[in-house]
Amino acid sequence: MRFFRSPSIITPLLLFIIVFGLYLYTSPRVQTGYADSEELMAAAYTLGVPHPPGYPLFPLLGKPFTFIPIGTIAFRFSIFSSFFSALTVVLVYLIIYKIINAKSHGTEDAKPGRTFIAWSSIVSALIGALCLAFSYIFWLYSIVPETCFLIGFFIALSIFILVSWEQSNRKSDFYPFILASVLALGFLSQQLFALIVPAVLYFVWIIDKKIFFPSRKWLKIWGGGIIGFLPLIYLPLAALKEPFIDYGNPTNFIRFWHLITRYIYKLASPAGTAYLPTGGLRLDERIYQVLHYFIFLIHQFTPIVIILAILGGLFFIIKKSTRRVGVFILLVFIFTGPAFAFYAPQLDVYPHQGFLANLLSKYAFHFKIETIRDNFNAEGALERQFLTSFTALSIFIGIGIFWLLSLLKKLKFSSIPIYFAAFLFLLIPFFPLRDNFGVVNKRNFYLGKDYAENLFLNIEPNAILITRGDRPTFTAYYYQQVEKKRLDVTVISFGWRRWNIDRLQKREPELFSAENRALLAVFRDIINTNIDKRPIYATGLPNAEIIQVGVGGNPYMLNPRGLISRIDKIGEDFGAGEGFGYWQKMIWQGPKNIDAYYDQYAKEVVEQYLIGLSNSFHHYVSWGYNDLAYLQSEELRKIAPDHQLTKNVSQRFQEPGEQKRIARKFILGEAKTHGEMGESYLKSDKLPEAMSEFWVAVELEPENLFYKYRLGVTYEFLQWHKEALEQYENILANNLEDKNLEKQAKERMEVVRFKIDNNYYEGFIF
């Protein structure tokens, strides 16, 4: 037991080496395609500006790791994330160790039980720290470069500083100063870090109430905060160099403010915000979500470990000597866990949760709660956001172990049973290690890399690729900016905004010349300008891009080419057999079944293949290639038999010789259906999708002026003012019996004319 009594750093150092080594061994050697990791890595590697709120710490801290002369760039970023996650585990160990040792001085165990305190505090701290290290989500985002590992590190560091401050017997300005700096840095790591602020304010009040009253200390606190926020300077400095990834182009204060406050998302979706749900707060929905959160914890840590955490929390709060710090840790847990879950969007069934989740699904059905289905991105996002509460929970686990060991000692058990119990407790973290190693290990994981190769596989030289959604867009960014492949292809994201349009025109002035700077008008001009000059490809939903830019069927069509589709003029060679052949060329080194992948973001990558197959199916049916359509549907069933896209693929095919117009109606359906879908998309702020549906409804039922009106309204939301005016004028050119529709169309027409006359585009800074 002499080792345990030595006040050395050997134990935390060994803990760091073991955890860091395990993380490195299981780290991916190539890009995974998970979440925002590819965009963040590409932005850090090129010193660009990532998506809101800019995440300046990621490129500033991550870029130095890219100079490590081993492995791929993706692996070096995994070293970056693994390093800080291993430090987080060590901080959790030190927090538990400090709390147990400090609160045991002066008790009846202080002198005769000092040896017990020495070794039991180490055992308890190790168990709490290792339970965190080996939990599935924490482990996963320790090896996948995302922002989660930084927010976890700064939460643990903030708690460590506050516990050290509370245990300090001397008045010092050091702790408030360093705490202010760390809180500012934590906020820059991820804005969800702000969830711990109420708990921090409570504990600071407990430690030193005088600090809340004006004094000279305020200068040092403000100084610490300013120092912590200094990395924000990186964003405008990086933007001035005009990097390829330059979200928001924060070169003036307004753009800078819109970026760091995420107001850009508000501008892109006027009815929504960056974090809070927009559909109101129903209590039954919120209860449903919080219950799902606790099921998530049980799955991550097992029921036994959660019971240990509950015991630790009770011991913390009931015991007078630990009550202050116990309430603080409890508040951290509440605000980062259940309170956040209360505001999170609803999912239908969380992954891997079995019986309990099924019970909650019945609860949702009973109360008619609308939930998300087949949304792997949303499920993965919630998983990593719930991760912020793991630090506090792991502290409770360690304290719970110490309470049980102390209970055995108070019950007068001899040393041997207590040591045996401690040995059994030490085995607890190794169960998640055993269970999670196989599913977390990304050492030979090539799904993301294969997807990138397959995305560009069928693209001709000097082509234009219009991407839709984060997955193909971020994949293309990494493929070009980090791996320096296919730089001949001009990648244009459908989610770009005004600053991207200006930058694109500066880089390639002959690409387009649209006077109308509304986003979709620019895309229409890009297609019209380049259709005879360069191959143009698109990703996304069937017909989405060419319909939404107003050129679908007049005179263009989409030709399937695997994961992408080529935009061609109607009448050109369809090349159906050639398009089908592209699927045979693709590289896919992993299992071709979505259920074989454990991670939600892995399923999202696989889903990109489903989207491509679904697109191909619909196009083949619409042009009468029923045999090829059937082969696509069979592939869908093999990869994801229960996915909604697979279910949507019809079993009925058109007989040979039937007119293509009949097949087209088979795809498009009734105007009423598309009108209703357009309204649904409009309420959900999915404006391009809404416009696509209203556009099709007008195509199918041109005499229905209401669809034209709703299409005009959608054009307005998209700031496509001239097109909106055209719809309103077309409506008013008819002899309307519906006077209410006539009145509304006149009002909207006047507003749109004002905007056109004043060159007014809401949300854009000229």
C-alpha cells in the first residue's frame, strides 16, 4: 500500500498514458465523414473559418498537431482530440481525489483511517475517471475530431479550478482571474459550455460573496475574461486572407457578430433560431425527451453505474462537509443534462436502447407527439450534445464508490473484504471497455474515405459539382482542401450565402453573371451559363436542384451517375446503362448493410448511397427503364430494408411502351399532395424543399392559383423577388372569384415591388 500513500503524480500520469494510448490505437487513420469533423479539419488545416460560431480554438489548437510527422492529416487531428480527452479523464480523476482527501480531514477517519483514505480515494477516482473514458460516446468523440472533446476538457478544468479555490485557505486573486479566462475559452470551444454558468455563479457565491460587489478584483476578472476571448481575433484575421472555407466572411463587425452569435442561421431560416425549438413547448413532449435522456445515460454507463452515481450524489449532498461542492456538481449535471434535454428536439427512438425506448415510443404515440424518424444526423447530434453532462456524472460515480467503501469500513469489516470489494469495483470500468472496444474501434474504418472517392468517381474533369447538405459538402471540402484531390472540380454548396457568391465570382469570374443575387437565381445562372461549357453535376433529392432553380424540364433533366446526377439538356443521350454501371465501379470496403454500423453518423454516410439509389430509381421509372429501376430497388432493400426511402420505392412499375408522361405522373403524384408537402416544409423552414413542392403542384395543376400564390410567398422568403412578382402578376391577370386571394396577392405584389425598387435583400450585408 506504500504506492497509494505516496503523494506522487505517478497514478494520474499512468492513467493519461493508458487512456491516450488506447485512444490512439482505436483512432481512425482516415476521415470518418462524421458530423462536422471534415469541415473542421479542413478549416483548421487551411486556417479558414468554420461554420457558426466559428470555433476559433479548433484551428488554433489543432493546426500545430498537423505538423506531427506521423500518419495522415486525419490521424493527426485524432491525436489532437485524443490528447485533450485523455487530459479530461485525468482532470476528473484529480477532482474526485481532491474532494475525497480534502473532505476527509478532520473527520473520525482522519488519523486512524488515513491509510484507508489514501488508497480508497485513488481507487474511487480511477473508477470514476475510467467509467468516463470507456463510455461509448465519450470514447467515440475522443477519436473523431469534433468540438465535443474541447467542451468536455474546459468543463472539467473549470470544476477543478473551482474545487481548488474552495479548498484554498488563503484569499487570492489568482483563482477568479484564471477561472474567468477558462470560462471564456470554454465558451469559445462550444457555446453549450454556457450551460454550466448558473452552477459556476452559485459556487463562486458560496466561496466568496464579496466578489459580486464592485472592487478592484473586477479589473482582474475582466482582464482574465478578455484574455480568454482573445482567440476570437483569429476569425477576422483568417477571413482577410480569403481562405476557401470562410463561413460568414467576418471581415467587418456585423458579419463577425452574426457569425459568433450564430445569427447567420437565423437569417438563413427566419422563423427559427440556432438552439431552441420553434414549435412551442408542450410539457408532454419535454417529459418524453428528458426520459429519453436518462435512458441514454443508462445505456452509456449501465444501470449499476448509474445507481453508484445516485449514491454518490446523495452522499455528496447529505454529508455536511461535502454539501457545498455536492450541490455545485449536481447543478452542473442538471443544467448540462436534463435541463438541456428539456429543450432538445424529439426523436422517435434513440439508438440501441431496446425495451425502455419502446415503452417511451408508446408514450409518444399516446400523446400524439411528433417525433423525428430516420434522421441519423439529428440522433448523432443529440448524442454528442448530451455528452456535456458526463463529466459531472463521472464525479458522482467516483464519490459513490468511496461511499460504499467507507460504509464497509464503518460496518467494521476487516481489511480483506474491503480490499476484495475495491478489487471488484475496479472491474466495473472494464465492462464498457469490453463492450465498446469493437464498436468504437475505427483503426480500419474506411467508410468516410470510400464515400469521398465514390462521390468524385464519376465526375468528369473541369466539372461543376453542386452539393446539397453537410455530408457531401464537408466531404468535398476535405477531399480538395486537405487531400488536394480533384482540384479541377468547382464545388458549390446549395447552402452558400452572399459572401460565398462574391468569393466564388472573384475566383471564377466567368462562372456566372447574375444581377439577381438571390441564392437560387445565382444557381440558375450558373447552370444556364455553363451547360454548354462544362459538365455540371448535383447531389440531393430527386430533381431538387434543377426544379428549385426554375429550370427543371425547361430545358434540363438529371441523368443518374451513382451518388450524383449530371444536369443535361433534354434530348441528349440519357445514358441509362452507363449511369447504372457507375454503381459497379464504387469502392465500399465495409459491410453493405446499414444495420451493421453502430454509430449514427456512420448510418448517415450510408444514407447518402440510399439517396443516390432512390434518385436513380425514380429517374429510371420516369424514363421507362423499369428493369434498371428494379435493380436499384433491390440494392436499396439489401442496404436498408426498413429505411423510409426504401419503403417509398414503389413495387409497381410501368409496362413497356407506356407514355413517359404517365410515368412522370407516377413520380409526381397529385397536385394536392405536393401542395400539402409544400405547406409542411414551409412550416419547418425548409424553404427550398417547399418551393420544389409548390413548383410541382403548379406544374400539375396550373389553373389552381392558390399554389401559385404559395409559390410566390416561398420565393419571397428565399429573397427571389422578381420571381415572386411574376407569380403575383400572373394571379392578378385572372378574373378572380376569390377576393381574399386577390387582396393578398395585391398586398404582396406591392411589398415585392418596393423591395425590387430599393434593392432590398433582408439579412445580407452589401
